[in-house]
Amino acid sequence: QPESEVFEITDFTTASEWERFISKVEEVLNDWKLIGISSGKPLEKGVYTTGAWEEKSDEISFADFKFSITHHYLVQEPGDKDGKEEPVEDALPMPMQDLLCMNNDFPPRAHCLVRWYGLREFVVIAPAANNDAVLSESKCNLLLSSVSIALGNTGCQVPLFVQIHHKWRRLYVGECQGPGVRTDFEMVHLRKVPNQYIHLSGLLDVFKTKIGCPLTPLPPVSMAIRLTYVLQDWQQYFWPQQPPDIDALVGGEVGGLEFGKLPFGACEDPISELHLATTWPHLTEGIIVDNDVYSDLDPLQAPQWSVRVRKADNPQCLLGDFLTEFFKLCRRKESTDEILGRSAFEEEGKEVADITHALSKLTEPAPVPIHKLSVTNMVHSAKKKIRKHRGVDESPLNNEVLNTILLFLFPDAADKLIEGYESRASTSAGNNPPPENEDYTLFSQFKSAPSDSLTYKLALCLCMINFYHGGVKGVAHLWQEFVLEMRYRWENNYLIPGLANGPPDLRCCLLHQKLQMLNCCIERKKARDEGKRGSVSDRSPGGTGDTGKGADHSGDNPDKEKEVGKSWDSWSDSEEEFFECLSDTEDLKGNGQENGKKGGAKEGNREPGNLKPEGRLHPHGKLTLLHPGEPLYIPITQEPAPMTEDLLEEQSEVLAKLGTSAEGAHLRARMQSACLLSDMESFKAANPGCCLEDFVRWYSPRDYIEEEVIDEKGNVVIKGELSARMKIPSNMWVEAWETAKPVPARRQKRLFDDTREAEKVLHYLAVQKPADLARHLLPCIIHAAVLKVKEEELLEDIASVKKIIKQIVSHSSKVLRFPNPEDKKLEEIIAQIMSVEAIIARARSLKAKFGVEKCENEEEKEDLQRFVNCLLEQPEVSVIGAGQGPAGSIIHKLFVSAQRASAVPPLDEELRRAGSPEERRLNTGAASDFPPPTGREVILRTTVPRPAPYSKALPQRMYSVLTREDFRLAGAFSADTTFF
């Protein structure tokens, strides 16, 4: 059985986990093409802030411990590489040259390693999981040696760092290799600062000891120092904006807030701190003394000042709060009845009459006579009804607020003396701003409503009530009152103010269309009722509304468009009403046939001139009928039925469901030609003896083709005929013409049943829940918010805000144009508006603090304005003229007044621990204008041979930062690996 024996061979050539890890690091460096000589031009000033930083990441693992490896680099323009084919033979690697570069010493925004070491590119290996950490010294050394081997094997000159200890400590160690040189990056991080490192002299000692330079006169050390002072206490500036006073709201304008306006601005100071950094960018050792007894570092004498502001996180802003609260309404589920208890809509009997008039409650009943009504009675009984349901004081809106809102929404209620009222109603649409104004036309992009319309005002009132007067209950209450007012107006023939005349405008939101539809119904009903009374007044209730017919149906005939407007008045003979009761068939049998017979008889027996046709409007230019040669009259026609978008959708669905069969197509054609048939009947009644060609010449002139021909006698005559589409056998027009009887418009069946449509609209309004209402009106609120933000921005003129507003407008118009936009997208729009509000509030806060408005000198004022704008948009702004310039002197004053306010300096424990000499030293002389610095940063640099006197002279650098919480030293020490 020798076969069954198994030989176990241990292969010592297989790679260990450690070797695999190293080869993975090398592989990544190769993939990222970081091998070979790093070249680049010296860095310009400030490029670390203005340039773009990018990073690439990958995952590698050591056994089962995952690391992420990331390459951070400043994007530089290519092209210079080709110029320098021949790199200088023993040039130092780029990162080592960057250690000494002084152009980017304290970048305001950058990776911490960029700030500490001034590098333009580096690679970091860190534990992949946030809670993982490399804690033991042996593991740290293992990682460092891996890095060292990988750099040696690949010849990569980019510094490679390893993150050790917990992530929050931001501790890195690393290495950079070049031909015959190596730089070690080391770090010290302490909670408690050793006393000797608080000042410059102590730090210089550490630096020199660490370099351990063998040369006796040590080459000079160059220094850059930055002290940062924080101002938190804005003594003389209380935040200028008080929240609006709610009680006084009803009285009109308070705290910039009134009905129909949105509030604006922050309720707390949106700027929390000002950080002043005073910098000495280039000092040589020995020029300046800074030790535990005395310091030359006086911030007022610093050659460079720069400022950054710390913004409050999400300051509470009024407009933002209004929008978010209103948006929350969209998520409520309850109906109006559930919110208010059993509703007023369900009243029975006589009480209904009372409550429907509830909305004509006016502030002082006495001087407002209303036709046939006693206001006091009506209001009284309405209140009783409402109380009966809600308990005495449960009415969410008090009467004063409610009346103010209703008068704001329905200004015509104040002068409902009927004569004054009507002229008002017809002009209510006349005060629109010019349509070319882009802010005014915003409603069509947002599908909201014009900014002077009732819908828009209603949205603003609901928004305010939701915020200040009882939230969703208040909204339900106002809506209920609004619906009652709509019904009252419908029943009493009062037009609704604040809506453009004419058919529903499909560019607006559905609610606005519904209200316009109701107005159309009221207009028709009113015209009919007036017709019945026979009191044809000289004001045309049609107004612009009736031109819709012409515009829709008259083909290219301008005359018809102009003149159809007169239609309603001209046939208000008494007793003439639409015949509602007849069905189609009876209509044809009875009155239609008689008409036909009469017409026929008349034509046969009498001269056409003696005949009295019905329903004529006026002659149509010089056109005559083809056969009798009589003048062609334009008939009075019925208006086509106005439609809202949901009705149009329903209609198109019905038509689509009829299918493609011949019968379906025929039925569809009949449904679509109802209006055409009505117009043909009116035309026949107005023009006895006419033929289809006559009708076409008026209704669709393009379908009547005239050409010149020469007759037998050689004269040129004009001969006309119908177009090809009209000649198709049994087409819709011919069929309709054959079935049409000469019936004038007033005796036809109504195309538009205003009673039914009005009841449909009123029902639709009554069943809207507050959430539906909020969804309908949200576009109006966003529209109003955008206008408000635009108006506020005009006062401040901030370029970045202009850009964001444009983005908001284009984003909103994409989102709001479709029905039921997603909540997430709406939230994004609201967030964008809130961010703009915060920026404007910050601009105002800074303007107030820097006294921009109070500045007398124009030039200085401009400088300050520019300075404030930069503060908003840039991470850090340098102060022109440092402590002596206009902005500098204001900042100095701010610090002085803050210092005076805290004249008894608090015994800060941290600083006492850190040694009170610091405080003593800094509070002597002029420096007492400023508090002790919150942060001290020092960069020390020099070039010395290391480790031996005959080694190559190499860059050495140490950065130190001291704040109240911690102390950090980050050193980069280079050594010669050839001569040591």
C-alpha cells in the first residue's frame, strides 16, 4: 500500500501575508502611474485654495484587515512636462521642494496633511472601517516598513502616509523617497501642552534638537507665524430682526408681515463667530522675541490679516419656516369635516340658507347695505350655527382675523352696493402688471396662478393661518368659509373678484381653473337672469370672456372674433330661455321641424328680402350668399363650453375608449361636432336659403378655394368651390349640415350647462381636504417665495444668490409642471429657497456688523461692501491694509468692545493649566485689545545637511499648532541615504 501514503511538502517560497500586502500597495501605485520622477513647476500663491483637489481610492487588505488607500492631488495643467524632457540630474523630489515653498502656508480649506506639510500630492493608507484603528507600536512599524519597501521597489517619489491610532486623532506617519534621499514624516499629538512649547523659543529648541545638525553656526531658520483670535460676542449688535408680533397682525403691517405677503429673514443671528487670523508670513530667527516673559507678536502689527466667519448651522428663518410648515400640511390625512367636527355643509332645511350667507359677514355691518339681506341677522344666525357644532369658543379663527382675511380676499365685499360692485368686477382683471414682465409670467412656468389673483392670495392667507392662527384647524375653517362664499356668490350672481375673465387658463393650477370655471358659470347665469328680466344694461357681462368662441372656432376670420362678444346682450328678449326640457329627438321632431317648415314656406312664398331671419348679429363685410345674393349675416352663436384640464382629460379618455371601429369613429365625430352643429343651426336661422359653401366661407375660409376662370363670353369671373377635404363623401361637415335645422342660438339646447358645471365645481371645492388644498396651492406658495427672495436679493445684490435663484426657477418649473410632483423634489426646492434666505440674512448681519450703511466715505463704503460679499462667498478673506485699513479698524473696534464687556477675564481652566504666563504675557500693552489667541500656528523651515556634516543639504520642516484642546507637532525631516 505505498500509494496511499501522502507526502506533505512545505513550500517556503510562497508569499506571506505581509509580502502580499506590499505587492498590493505596489500594484496600486503602478495602476495610478505614480512611479518614477515627480515633476511639476513651483506652486503659485494661493493655488491650494483656488485650485481643484481630487482623490482616487482603492481597497487593499493585510490578511483579513481591510485598508483604504487614497491618492490626494492638486489638479495641475498638463503641457509643462513635454518642455522639460531632461530632468535635472540630482534634483530633489517635488514633495521635498514643496516642504520649503512659502506660497501656500495656511490654506483655509485643505486636507490636514496639506496644511501641516504643504504637499501638493500624497497617498494615505488608513483602516477602511471607521471604528478600526492601528493601535500597537509593532503594527505601526510593520506598516511603515511595508510602505518603505513598496516605495523602494517602485521608485515612487510621492509621499506615502499611514494613519495610526483612532481616526479622530488624525495621526499620520509616512515617508517619501528620492534618489539618495529620504524624508520621514513624524507627528506628536498631546492633550496637555508642555509649558516650554507655548512660545516660539521653546519650539525652536525642539526643532534644532530634532535636526541635530552637526554644523556649528546653524543655518538660519525661517519662520511663519499665525495667531487666530475668535470673536463670539457681538456686543453692540443685537440681531436686527424681531419675530413678527402676532396680536397686532390683524391691524395690517407688523414686523414686515401682512396678509398677502410672506415674511423674510432670520430670527437669530446667522453669523455665530468671526475668526481673525493675524499672520507674520516670513520671519527669520532672531528678528523677533517670543518667550515666556515677553512677546513681540502684537496682532495690530501683523503684516497680514485675514478673516473668516462661522455661520450658524441652519439658522431659524421665517420664510423657510412658513414653507416647511405649509408643506407638512400636504401629508395630513384628515378631511375638513373631521377637523372641524360635523360641518356646516351638512346643515338641513332653512338653516342652510343662513349659513351659506355666512361669508358676507363684514366688519361693520351697518354701513354696508346688501341687496335684500339683513347682515346682522345673517351673521348672528350663522355664528349660532357654527357654535352649536363646535362648542362656544372652539372656532379656530376669531372673527376679527377671519373678517380681515375675507375683506383682503374679496375687496368687493366692502362696497357691495351693487352698482359700484359690478364695474369693479369687470375691471378686476384689468390691473394686471404688463404680461412681458418676467416675474409676472412666472406663474405659467410654475403652473401656479398670477400674483394678483384670488388663488394666489388665498394660498398666502392659508400659509399664514397655518403658521400663526391655529394650524390645520384654521386652514380648514377658512376653507370652509371660502367655499360658502363661493356658493353664496353663485346663488346671488356675484362675480368672483381677482380672476381673469374668459375660459379657464390651463397654464394655472387646477384650483385656479376651477374658480375661473365657476366665474364663467356665474357670468352665464347672470346674463340669462338679466335676459329674463329684460333689463339689458349697457355693461357687457361677457367682457373678454366671450371672445373665446371666436378665437377657438372662427378659423381665420378676424371679424367674427371681434364681434362675437356682443352675442349675449343682443338676444335677451323677454321669456326667451334655452329649451332645457327637450331631448335631442323631441327637439328635432318638434320645434326643429316646425322651424324648418316655416323657413321653407317663407322662402317659397315670399321674396327673400321680406323674410325676417332670426338671431342675426351683423353683416359679414361685403360677402353675399351664393344663391339668393342676399348679404351674408354672422349669426349669434352659443359659446363653446369652457373646460378645465381635468374635464379635458376626462373627455379625451371617453373619446379614446370609443375605439377605432367605424361606429366608434362616427360617435366620436358626433361628440366632437356638437359645437359645429350648433353654429350651423344658428347660421341657417340667420341666413335663410344659404348653402354649405356660404357657411364654410364664414366659418373656415381656407376651405373655400376661389380661382379666376374665363367663361364662354371671354370674361374673367371668379369661381369658387369647396376644398378637397370638404368634398370627401359623407364627411362630418356635410353630415352635420344636412342634420342641422335653422334654429337660432337662443332656442338650441345649451352647449354649456352652467348650473350643472357650477354645482360640480362647488362640490369639488367642498370635498377638498386641507392636504389636497395644500398640494393645489403649493406651486403658488413656491412662486410667492421665489418672488420674495428675488425682491430681497435686489436690495443686497449678491452674485451667487442670483445664480441660485435662476437654478431654483428652472428646477421648480421642471418639477411643478407635472401633476403630483414627488415630495422629495419639493423638499429640495424648499431647501434651496431656505439656503438663499440664509445667505441674504448673513449678508445683512455682516453689513450691520461692519457698519456698511453708516460709512460716510463712498470709496470706503464700496471697499467694505466688497469685503462683506467676499466673506459670504470665500472661505477666508484677507483684510486690505491689515489692522490699519477700514475693515481692519472696524474688526479692531469689535474686539475692543468685546474685551471691555468681559473686563473681568474669565479664569479659563485650560489656559491656567497651560500656564498663566501665557495670559500675563499676552495681556500686557496693546495686546489687551484682543483676547488670548484661540490658535497659534508656527511653521519652521531650514535646509541643513543630515545626518552628517558632509551629507547633502536637505529641507527640514516642522509645523506646530496649539489650541485650547490640543497640541500637535508635525515634522518632516530629510536625510541623505548615500553619504551618512
